[in-house]
Amino acid sequence: MFNKMQKKLCALAILAATSTSVMANSVDLTVVGTITPAACTPTLTGGGAIDYGTMRPSQLDPADGYTVLTMKEIDFAIACDAPARVAIKAINGRPGTVVGAAEGAGGFSVAPTGVSLFGAADAPTAGLGLDGTDKIGGFSLRIPNASVTLDGAAAADGLQRDAGAATWNTGSNGLLFGNTAVREMTWSAAAAAGAPGTFTNMAGKVQVQAFINKASELDLKKPIALDGMATIEVVYL
């Protein structure tokens, strides 16, 4: 009887081994991974604050015109975790507050007659906020092409286009705000002039010039706080 049991146990063992062998005669292989685009972060020195300090009513245009303030400048940079092709665009943070014409499709207005910003009579502008219902003024922003470096080398040219357009225009004036359409800006490297450059680090200067509304349009018996804001956003190409 013991021999019979041995034979049965052996038979079971063989069957079990055979069954295990059948179940393990294939195995799946999977191929996984993630393609992650480069991530780029824009920064402005000083937290991005352009401070015109304290002004007196006596400093405003005595002929009741617009008062154009001095140009101010801060450092701007884009840092990417891998080589990338990107552009930037601006978003108006104070819509409906600029002195002059209403904003166009690009989100910004055109400086009113008599106001020249960066030497241009028609520079696109954003508002400086409201004092009650009074419009305080406006400002324009530019990034001079001569200030831009890509990975430490001077950029070959500044490029601009209306957002979504197929081609880039060379000879950018550096003005980032757009009036009739959202404006995108980038830069070309010396090795590929006329086309957006690929870079890991971009450095340059942001220049801002503001103007104040006519004194007759403001309540100068109390403090008025300038409150302009624009957002610079990275666009991946």
C-alpha cells in the first residue's frame, strides 16, 4: 500500500510539475517611459516691481498734459532644465484702465496723442489701475534685443509675430505688448539667424516707461497709488 501511495504521490508531483511548466511558458515584456518637454521658468529681479517712488502734483505737466516718466529697467531671465525653443507673450493685468483708446484684440491700447514712450508715438500700453473711477495713466514694456544673451552668447536678432502666425518677423523693436493681436517674441542664435533659437538660459533687460494722466483728470487732494501689472508668460514652440 505504501508503494501505491508513493506511486500516487509521484504521479501527483509529476502532474503538478507539468502543470506549473505549462503555466510559465510565456511572460510579458512591457516598454515604458515618459517623454517630458523641457520646463522653463521666467524670473524678474526685485520681484518684478518697477517703483516710481513718491511724486508731487507739482511734478505733473503744468500745461495739463500727460506726464511721461523716466524709463526704468530690471533684469529678466528664462531658465530651462534642458535646451528648448520658447517665446514669451504679455497679458494685461489691468484691462480697462489705460488712458486713451480701448484695448484692441491683443489686450493692449495705443498711447494717447502726445505721449511718446521709448521714442515711439504709438507704443502699445497697459493701464496703471484706477483711482476710484479715474484712470491713472499707462505704461509700455520692451526687451531691447541688444541686451539679450542665449546661453551666454549675444542673440543674433529679435523676432516677433502675431500669436499663431506661421512666420516670424525679424528686426523686432523689443516692444512686448500687442494692440491688434497678441504679440509673441523670441530671439535667434547666431548659428540660425531668422529662426527661433534653442537655449537653456536666456538673460536680458526689461524696460518700462510710464505716463500719468492729465492733472485735471485726477483727484490730487489725496494720495494716488500707481497699480500697473502685466504678466510675462512663456510659450513653448
